Amino acid sequence: MLRYIALRGLLALLVAFTVSLAAFLLLNVAADPAQAIAGEDATPEVVETIRARYGLDRPLAVRYADWLGGVVQGDFGESYYWHKPVASLVADRADETITLAFSALAVTILIAIPLGALAALNPNSWIDRLALGVAVSAQAVPNFWLGLIMIILFAVMVPIFPVSGDDSWRHFVLPAFVLGASSVPAVMRLTRTGLIEVMGADYIRTARSKGFRGWQLLRRHALRNAILPVISVLAVQLGQKFGGSVITESIFAINGLGRLALESILGADIPTVQMLIFVFAIVFVAMNLLADILNAALDPRIRIG
Amino acid sequence: MTLLDIQNLDITLSLPNGPLHVVRDVSLSLAKGEALGIVGESGSGKSMTALALMRLLPRSASCTAARMAFDGQDLPALDGPAFTAAIPGPKIGMIFQEPMTSLNPVYTIGRQMTEAAVARGLLSVPEARQKAVALLDRVGIPDPQDRMAQYPHQLSGGQRQRVMIAMTLMLDPDLLIADEPTTALDVTVQAQILDLLDDLRRERQMGLILISHDLAVVAQRTDRVAVMYMGELVEQGSAQDVLFEPRHDYTKALLAAIPRLDGPPRHAGDSAATDEVIAARDVTRRFTSRKGLFGPKRETLALDGVSLSVKRGETLALIGESGSGKSTLARILLGLDQPDAGEVRMLDRPVADLAPTDRAAFVQPVFQDPYTSLNPRRRLAEIIARPLVLRDEGDRASRLAAVEEAMERVRLPARLLHAYPSQLSGGQRQRVAIARALVTRPQALICDEPTSALDVSVQAQILDLLDELRRDMGLTCLLVTHDMAVVHEVADRIAVMYRGRIVEEGSAEAVLSNPSNDYTARLLAAAPRFGETAEDRQVAR
């Protein structure tokens, strides 16, 4: 088990390093950062001044090494736009996004897994059809549209929840639902197929022959097997919640990392964008690592080769 | 005293293309302590009958019966929860035939064995563990205490099957239904398990229904035998009557198809050729595994200085238990694995010097499982022509001609040329595997348990086919098997493997009638003999 975790951890580090390189190259090679900061109409002299001021005239490798050296020490440089250390800027805004991402994941789990399980236990029944309908429509509806509809329905017409802001838990209900809904189809379908497959397995027949039926059968023999693939997908979905927060945070005016990303992109604030890409990627990698460890903990075939 | 009484059982499956009547008008009864055998080929409805009793039929099945009573209790009268609470487990226990997949992979053996007894409040956790260890010991699992903490994937197929059996016995069922309980097991283990079931039956007056396609095993272990064919019970009677005075034509055909272990072998080593087609000299193969991250390396000696030669035109049977190294040897002879020491020669050339495609033209494999060894997405024509394509041999037309010839040889109708494997029966699939092996016109075939996944009647056809090919094409054949009766049927010579060594080698006649090695003698004694009945066995004991 330790060997497995160590190996996965090492792999995750490697991925993190690759991502940092990719993020750096994307921002520094794909476009001229000095030009982007100066704006389209700036004169060549202004661009050159900016280039010198931010050290963008140094060779790419030196700049990367410099940046990576800072990253290792937790220093992501200074924001061009807010003139504050990027790390503290991100730390200030992280709360909102973490709250939003995890509550969205909770929404996904609470809707998708029971719905998937109900559909699996009654295949081709009206429950199954209904679940399929929910999945298809949730898949088809764009996030921003669903966000606006929810605001109209539950903040304007029936004012149960506030329209926007991030002051209390009530402010997070609608955005969490909107962000969570986008993952429901994938997780629900996977729960359904996983559970159907497990319920048809020989070991379930064995458990039935021992006199386990219904809820007991599900809890004792089916759930752990069926949940294994779902865990991996949930990890990916949680990573997407962080990335997906860009749109949702804008609609509901939540001052989190998503908004910060949007603002820093519009402001050509390269150090901030760079750190955000890196952080989102690390969240992805970390979640996948966590999923791998959880899977190993639940499945002895992974744990004991 | 009647334990089980089923009258006029009908089971219908509703399939997309209409209802399928899988069991028709079956009536069975069983007294306490009695053993009933149900025999029939796959698809005959024998497993369905058992599943109906346990209410384990698939959703699409519907079942009706004039009467279905267990121990005086009318089963259909029980509603779902009442049935679950009373019947499956403590009243009727069932052992399934798929040992590899019938245990839950994510829980320990200990948990799976004890949970039902504990959940029902029959035993406390320590009591249940104690009983589980005792039962594991009784079914012949070594170090039962340690096994309790292990997971199914750490056990071999045979061990898993024994765990299944022990697990079912945890609840002391009044009736045990065993659906092909020993197909995954070696003959010696099979005999041990069947003895155990016999003992339990006597000790506890347990009823036993033994479902099998193996008439020899069933007749030996049961008082009465029921023969099923296409969903109907065609014959029922004492084991003695059914074996020696079969009335129904199907029973007669089934009996004729069984490979016999009595009388002289069919081949008496008549091949006079002496040139060696494939020869292994002092072949050694080790496998190393490590326990934990820093644990000591453990070495398993799978082959320990094995020398074996197959002569032109003969059928050499390699027999032994699972784990004896016979499949490893077969892989090395095929050139699919390299020995750590020693040498394999094909027609006196070291196999290492041959290019894979030349080797493939020379020797071809036929594997055990015809259900998984064919690519389900390719048509027969493509599957059979594949070795030619890989060797870049001939053009489209000549390949097609070769495929058609190979199909004719194995007697597959030409209309199946464009069929997919899923449209074929098990026997037809194994014919496809043989046709694919023949298409390069190899000198030798290496067949690893080619018939163990097939019904007896089909097995007989495949064995006949192999024999015919040997005669007509002068094909050399190495047959890897654990089935003594199959060996008796087709082998010229026999080599017996035990723990990585060849312990005995000789003509089929000599080895079968007068084994010089203890292990061979044990293997022969354990093999079920046709015509032996439960009474004979008891007398022998």
C-alpha cells in the first residue's frame, strides 16, 4: 500500500512539474507578454520599457527557472495589476471557490448517486426513464443559462435566495446547485451502469443464496464494488468545479478564484494567470491522487497486487 | 420423509425475439439424506431448475409449478421477506460453478464466510470465525487461520471453490444444491470434495442435488439420477438403472459419448516414427515474486529440469494437477516463453534461432476456452486467415481457399464463413480455434485443455476430430489435460507432471494400467470411473 502511494505521489509530482512548464510556455511563447501588458495600441518604445521592467527580456529558460524557484518557495511573483504578491491575492479569494466547489460536489453526489442507484435497481422502469431524462436535459443545458433561470425562478419570482454575492451560506445555494448540476449526468450514468453490472455479478448471486436481499444486499456486497469507478470520476468532476467556477462565479458575483482568473486575464496579469492555471492543475492532480489512494484503500486487488 | 417436492415446473424466459420455454413440466422429489443427480448439457435447463428453487431466476424469467414444497412448507405461499428469512442459507444452500467470480473481490474470506451466520444471529463473531476455520480446514484449505484475512484474488480457482463450499456449509443447510461444484478442480481435489459432501449427507441427513454434465461423477455419488434434455426431464431413476439400462435415446447418446477409463487404451503407441518434432532438454523456469516493498524475494520453481520429446505423428498427453507446471511447459514449447536454463528444439533446430513467423508455421496452439480465445469482432473468415495474414502469405484468393479447406477439415459448414464467434456454439468455436491452428499447415499442435470447457457429447466430437487429423495429416499433437479419461481416449504416450518435474513417462497402455509412480497411481485412483455407483464406492471404502 505504501509503495503504491509513494509511486502515485511521485507520478503526481511529475505531472505537476509538466503542467507548470506547459502553463509557463503557453503564456510566454504563444503571445508576447510585454505587448499584452502594454495593450494593442502601445508604441514599440513603451513595449520595450515594459519588457525591461518586468525582466521579460531575459532568456525563456532563465525566466522559467526563476519562476519555478519562486514557486517552490511559495512565491508566485507580484501581480502586474494589483501590485500585490500573487500568492496572497489567491489565498484571499480561495475560500469562496473552495466552499463553492465542495458544495457543488455535495449537490452532485446527493442527486446523482441516489438517482443512479434507483435507476439501476429498477432498470427500464419509469424511475429509470425519468433519471435518463434528467441526465440528458442537464447535459444539454448550458451552465450560464441554468444560472440565469435559477436566479429568475428562486431569487426574483420566488425570492427564497439572494440574487448574488457571497456573504452567507444562502448565497451559495443557487451557484452550488448550478455548478453541481453539470456533473450530475456523468456521475449518475456511471453509478447506474456500475451498479447494474455489479448486481449481475456472480458474487451478488452468491450473497443472495446466503439469504441477503434488498438494502442489506446493496450495503453489504454491492455498494463498495459499484462505488469504485464513481470515485475516480468524482475526483475529475471536483477538479472541473474549480475550473468551472469561472462562469458560475461571474453570474452570481462571487468573489472567488474564478472571478480572479477572469479579471487577471482581462488585465493581462500574467503572474496571476500563471499561478491560477498552476493551482487549478494541482487541484486536479491532487484530487486524482486522492481518488487513487481511496480506490486502493477500498479495493484489495489494487492494494495487494 | 420428503424434503423437496416439485411438480410440473415450467420456466419461461421472455427474450426480445419471443418467449423461450427453458424448463418444461419437470417433477422432482428428494428425501432427507438422499442425493439426486441432475445431468444434461449446457442449456438443458438443469441450472434454471435449481435457480427457480432459490428464487434466483433472472428478471425476465417467469416460473410456474403445480407444487413446490420444501420440508412440508409450500414455497410459493411465502412472500419475499418471509422466503428470504427462512429458505436461502439455512434451509437450502447453493454452490455455484464459477469459482473465480463467485466471491466478492473487495472483502476478506473471513468476512464473507462469517457474515451470514452473524447477521442471522445464529452465531457470535468469535464462534462464527471458529466454525469458519474448522470448515476451511475440512475442505482442505491449508493454513485456514491465515486464509481468513486474505482476499479472493490471493487464492487459486480450486481454493476459491473450496471456500465457496465451506461458506455454504456455515449455515448448515438441510439441502445443498451443488451446480458443477468440481469442474474447476483437479481429480484428486474433486474426489476429496465429493467425499466431504457424502460425509455431510450421512452425518446430518442433508439432502444433496448434484448438477453436472459429467455422468460418471454423478452416478458415482448419487442415489438417483435425472437426465435433462432441452428443458425436459427425459429420464429419472436409480443411478444403476440410468447407467446400465438407459431408456431414452438421449441418455444412450450421452453414455456413448463419455470417454472411458476402462479397457485398453484406443492407441497402443502404434507410431513407429522416432524423429523428434519438438524436444525440450533440461528446461528450467523460475518465477520470482516479492512480498511487500522490502520483503524477501521468493522463488517458485515452475519447471525443474524437464526433458520431453514429442515424436512425429504421435499424440503425447501431458497430465498433472493445476500448478504442476504443465501450462508453463506448453508455453515454452510454443516459444511464447523462454526457459531460464535448458533448450527447446524444433526438428533439431534450437527454437531461439527460429523467427516467430517460422515457428508459427511449425507449431500452433489451441487453447482451453473457446469463448474468450476468439476475437468477438471478427468474422470466422478473418479469424482463421489471421495466421496467414501475419505471415504475409499468399493473396486474398489463396487465403480464402486455405480457410475453406481448413474449415472443411474441422467440418465447419461453409455458410459460417462470415459468421461471428458469438453466433456459434462452444463446440463450433473450438473447431474454429482448431481450423485457425491448421491453416498454416503446421507439423504440430499444442492443445491446452481443449475440451474441458465443453459438454461431453461435444468433447467426444472434438477428440475424434483431433484423432482424425493425426491420422490423415500425420499431425503431431501435445495434449495438455487433467482429465484421465480424455487421455485414455486419444493418447499414444503419456507424461505425468508433478511439481515441475516429469515423474513418469511411457506408453499410454503402460502408464494407465500399470503406473510405476505413486502420484500417477493416486491420480488414476481419484479419476471418476464410468459405471461405478455410490454403492460400489461405499463397498470399496
